[in-house]
Amino acid sequence: MSLKQNIIRIINEEVDKKTQSLLNYIQKAGLIKGSKLVGGYKNLKEILRGTNYLTRDVMVNTIIGVCKEKGGFSMQELGLEEIKLDEGKTLLRNLSYIDKNGIEVVTYEKDDDGNYDEEPSDWLSFNYDSKFRNGNYVLDTIHLYEILDAVIDTYTNYDKFLYR
């Protein structure tokens, strides 16, 4: 039986029990090991489609775990654009780098012509659960999904990543 057929069989048979068992395993062992258990992250996403398994804690712990093992990543290394986190009248804050300690946020200032300086004015270091003054997370859930997918893709293709 092929892997795809096996996945479809698993989905169709006792979905609730198997899903709960897989979710329990992910909570204990982590998302990377859970992905390996079912043949990869793409398979895991297919099996758990419609299930709210990617909590903020699971995503953050996975990103931190990969960064502890493999080091930090710039958004460019992950194949992502810098993520705009906050834009004011004179400042723009973009996420540019992640590592085991958190995220690096570059602050750009507008010049007299209304353009943002190409060189960052300073670096601010946030942890993954930092919040702005308005109470919103610096990294909202959609940013975490995007980063998580890129980090897992890089992790699973790490040897290729080193030699690009």
C-alpha cells in the first residue's frame, strides 16, 4: 500500500481516536517528530486538516527547537520577504531574523522625502510572545504559520540549504 493510500486509510478509519493520539504525541514529542512519524510535514498537515493542532505554543516551540539545533535564519534564507510588523508616520519595523532567543526587528526611519532609509536605524530584539503597547502580538498567528512552514521546509532540506 502506498504512503498516500495509507494516509487516506488512516483519515477514513477512526479519525477521532487516531487524530487525538497524534495530537497527544505532537504535544509530548514536538511537531518535527510528529511529522516524521507520518512521513513528513505535508502528510501531517493533510492528516490533521480541519484540526486546530497548531497552537501558538506548538509553533513557537517548533521554531525555537529548530533554531537551537540548526542556528538562526534570516527571512531571506527562509525564502521570505521581511515581514512588516508595524508602520507609523515616521518608522517602519520589519522582522528580519529569527533564532533560538527570539526575533530581530529592524527599525527604518523616514527621511525628509518620505522614503524609508535603506540602512536600519537600530535593532530591537523581541521574544516570540512580545506584544506591542496595544496588546497585539509582535508576531501574529499568520506570521507564525508563514515562518513555521519556511523553518520546517528549511529543516527538512537542511543539507540542500547549506549548499545553495
